[in-house]
Amino acid sequence: MPLEPGDPAPVVTAPNQHGESVTPDAEGPTVVYFYVEDGTPGCETQADQFGLEAESYEAAGVTVYGVSTDTVDSHSEFAADRGIEFDLLADADGELCEAFDVGRDHAGRAERTTFVIADGEVVRTHEGVAPDGHARDLLLELYDSGVVDLDS
């Protein structure tokens, strides 16, 4: 069962698509979304839509991180192919999945799960996310719930 609202946000570090070591901000607001695999249709849709909403997330003060169990090289190619500018974190050893209690399939790939972190804790968890529309719906939810301020 993934981390739930009220659970402390794990402090994790993983390499991004550029091979740089990245630690997502636990104070947030931060979105950490786990996806199945680079280059698959649903994952392309989800990444593309987070990319399209990037300016809106940035304007709201929200940082977005994508995570899969793919390698840095795979993330690098995926990011280049899709024009992804936000960090994709490589979790090839499953440490981030473990830290967030994200389930994995028989091949070891992460189940599609999204977390919103703010003030050092998980404030939202979404399991079994449908990729199409998720980025926009999540942003609207963050405004509606007060996680981000309309004046930001």
C-alpha cells in the first residue's frame, strides 16, 4: 500500500536523465509521479501532458518529478524524444518505489502512482492513475484543495 496523506515524505536521492543526483523537495509543494516505462503510449501521454502544464505548475510553485525503474540512459533518450524538461528520476534498483511503498509488477516496473508532498508530508496519493488528463486534473485539485494558492 503506497504512502498515504499524513505520512512523512521520504527524503530520497536518485539520478535524473542527465545523470545528476537529485533530491526532490520534501517541503514542496512537489509532485512525484511514478510511471511504468519510458516510451510506452500511456507514459508518453502522461509525460507530454506534464510537460504541457509545466509553466502552470511552475507558476503555482509546484515542482514535478517523474519516476520509473528505467535507467538513466533510457530516461535520457525518452526525455530527448519527448522534449521533457522536468526531472525524470531513474529508480533502477527500486529504492524510490520502496521508500514510497509503490507496488511493482512481475517485471519490477512501478505501478502508476502519484504523490503530492508539502511541508514534509504526503498530502495526496493517487493510485492507478489514468495518464490522459492526469496532469491537468491534479493541478486543478491542488488549487481546489488549497495545497497551492491562487495568488501564487
